[in-house]
Amino acid sequence: MKDDQNYDYALFAPLERRPEATTLTVRDLIKRVQEGRIRLPDFQRPLRWRADDVVKLFDSLWRGYPIGSLLFWKRPAQAGEVRIGSARFRAPKVPDAWWLVDGQQRTTALAACLLELDHMTDRRWNLSFNPEIPCFVRDSPPPEHQGEWVPVTALGDIKRLSRWYRDSTVNDTKWELIEEAQQRLLDYAIPVYVVETDDGQALRGVFARLNSTGARMRADEVFQALLGDDAEKRGALDLNRLQLTCDQDGFGVPVRAEILKAVLAMSGLDPSRRLENLGTGEISKLVSFDTAEDALTLAVGFLQNDCGIPHVKLIPYPVVFSLLARWFQSYPESDDLIRKRLARWVWKGAAGGAHQRAEVSRMREQVRAIDGTDQEESLQRLERWVEHPDLRKWELQTFNLKSARSRIEVLALLQLNPSDPGGLISLPALLSTDRMAREVFASRDWEGLQESDKHLAKSVANRVLLEGDTTGLVAQIRKWTPERDRKALDSHLIDDEMFLALSKSKSKRDVVEFLRLREIAVQRHVKVFLEERTGWEQPNLQASERYLEDVEGDS
């Protein structure tokens, strides 16, 4: 039988005994949560529900609709912090806790809404019951309905509801509806299955199987559930720990999906595959945690030091991250010449768009191109995938840091070591804001311009790498002077002519003049920047021994 028909035997261990079936009222469920007798295991996926999902759940309970069953794993729990929604509280040691395997979104919604917890700014759990219609609505009661609409947290406890009633303005008919709503919610019986087993991998298999159909878990969530963090399994391929490995010298943390792609690429597997679809033989090829950690460390250092890409958010096309992890897992000791050519491959693919992931087959082929036998031949195969980028003129498009072109533009501007009169601008400070490259002129300054000029206002021609508290930074830059702050102005590609237009900017004409002049400056700078990094006009030199081999072969 083929491996791809055997995947169940590799990861989905059977349970020693069937789950115990019972029911649990909502009242008992939230009490168990409050006492720390219900816990979340490490392999649970993040909360996905929105406020509308929470409203629908409570509406279903009130109407008596089925909401599905819950699955728990019975085992001891140590004293520690329990997370419910955005709230945190300490729970004691429990010898027979129920660890939630399936039903996290529903259980969290019920406990977060019905218990008195501090969710800070997370308003998903703020619900009200309107007895007028009657129905559940999002958020706390508005001022005009205070004393009429009941906060759902009051419905979670008889004493809290009694206190609310003393200050309310509802009549007897509405009060009866409110009491009925509380009874319907707290007495609702949910089907529950409780599993007792010492085999954590079997529970991980149950969790992955339950969540791999319908609203499917993401591939990285399935992987983490089955092979990730496990206190009893040293060396587990924990994607969360590998994420943190990458955060060196301020590089930041790649999203977990990219870490999974890198792990599969390092293992010589298709980075687009899902773990539950891999065969036994393929799973056995997965690299070890230590191997993955070492390769990712080398890949991050290469991106920062050889490619000049200081942060994960600025990689033009993230696909190269997986391919570089594969490269340094195969060739951890690449020499300076190979590294220089590999960096050019990164930039050629970025400038020409060859690294975009529109074609999955391109990524698969490039993973296979790095075969681990000969790095010169592997690199030559990679180089065939990148085409000659057209660097004659860099056209400015609408700025969006999620696009490769905008990331390239930011990297080009970072090369100028942007500064203000106080000194160099901190990259971490820029990355900590929602707008890394901030507008010089706010939208109010260029309303009414012709479409071509509006296009420039939306491009990097109207952006600088500066910190600021306002939407447009023109007022901040006007305070500079060319004589005193020439270095700072040059670091943002602002010459005297541009500064003059900027300092006046009394009319739309001044705004347009600045944008057109800076467009030319940015285009010129990005073109030179890419020419230097792609090294397209320079020959691809090979190691000296390669030339000696060729001579010996001809003799």
C-alpha cells in the first residue's frame, strides 16, 4: 500500500477506550471554567469568532436550537493562568480537570459573556438582551436603553440579575421575559464527551480530525496540533518556538504559516501540502527541530547581512524565506562568492517579480532545485528561474506595504539612513506604527488634483520614513532648514527645489510641484538601488576550483 494511503497510521493513534457521554448545563459549564476545572491544551487554535458569531450562539441557546457537542480530555492540571477571551485569572491545581479538545469557540463565548471578567478593549463578549423584541444584540446597552436592556453578564448569575433589576425600569411582563431568558440560557444542556487517556498524541489526532473538515483549520494549526508543542516530547517540531528563533537582531517573527512552509521545504517536501495529507514515508523525512532552528538562524542572518533586508515585514516576496531555509539546511557553510550570487538571486526575483507565489509549481520546482548534492549546480538551477528585470524606469504605484514594490521602495529609502534633526530614525520605532512610511501631504491637501497627480499623492513620492503624530508630516518638515538640516533632508530625497515647494505649499500647484520632483528623485534612486543589488551587468563568478575542473576536463 502506498504511503499516501497510510497517513492515518502515522499520526492518528487510536483511543484505548471510548469517550464517556453525558450532558452539562451552561450553568455548570461556566462554573467549571471559573473554578479552573476546564482548561485549554496547547494545541488549541486561536479564537476566530467575531461578535456576530457570539450573538448567534446566544440566540440559538435562547431558542433551544442544538449547538453541537463538546469534547474534553480528563487529566490533572497544574496551578496557573487561565485565559478566557481577553481575560486572565489564576486557577488552582486540579487533579481531574477537563481539557477542551473540541468546542473552544463556544465554551469561550459562554464563559466570557456570562462571567464577570475584564476583557479590556475586546468588545466581542459585550452582549445585551433586549426584552422588547426580544433578542440578543451586540455590545453593552446604549445610554437610552440603560435599565431596559440587560447586560448578558447579569444573566450569568441570579444575584447579579437581581441587583440589575433593582435599578431597572422594566415592567412585570418584560421582567418575566428576562427571567425566562436567564433560565433558558443557564439550564440549557449541552452534550459532552469526556475522554480518559494517557496518550496525548491520540487526543491531538482527534482534535485535528474534528477540525480538518467543515471550517477547516489552517495548515499550520493542524501541524502544530499534531507535531508541535508537547511538554512530554523533547525536540518536537514546535512552530511557535521556531517563530521566536527567527526574531534575532530585530528581524521580527514570521507568521506561523511561513514557518510551516519553511519546515516542509527544508524536508524536501511540497511547501503547499497539509500535514494530514502526507504519507508515512513523507512524515519520516521531516527535519528535526534543531536542524530547522539552525537553518532558519542562518537564513535570517543572510537576509539581514547579505541582502540588506532588516525585518521580516520587508521581504518583498515571502516565498524566498522558505527557499533560503532549504538552502541553508542543505548548504550551511556557503562561501562568500556563493552568498553574493544567492543575494543577487533574491533581488533579481524581487525586481522582476519571479518570486511571487502566483504559481505554486514554481516554488515546488525551486525546492527540488536545491538538492543538497552540489551547491554550485543548485544555485545555477535557481538562477534560471529569475529573469532579467526591466530596470530602465521604476514606475510608482499606490503605496501599500503588503505589496512587493512598496517594500522594495522602503528598503531603498532605508539605504539612505533616514534621519531628522535629532539623529537617525529608529527602524523598530517605524515598524511599531501602522504607517511605516508616512504621508508628507494628507489627503485633504491633495483633494481636487487631477487623477495623475492624485496617483502620485498615493505613491511613495508622498511618503517619508519619519515618525510623527499627525497624518501629514509637511508641517513637521517645514520646521527644518536646508542650511542646518541638509543631511536630514538628503536622507529623505528632498532637495532645495522640493523643500521650497514644500515650505510654501499654499496652493495645489505647490503640492503638485513637490510630488513631481520627488517622483523623479525616487525613481532614480530605486533604479540605482536595484542595479547595485541585482548585479545584473556583472558576471556570475564561480569558485576558483570550478575553473580548474573545467581546464582539467579539457586536457
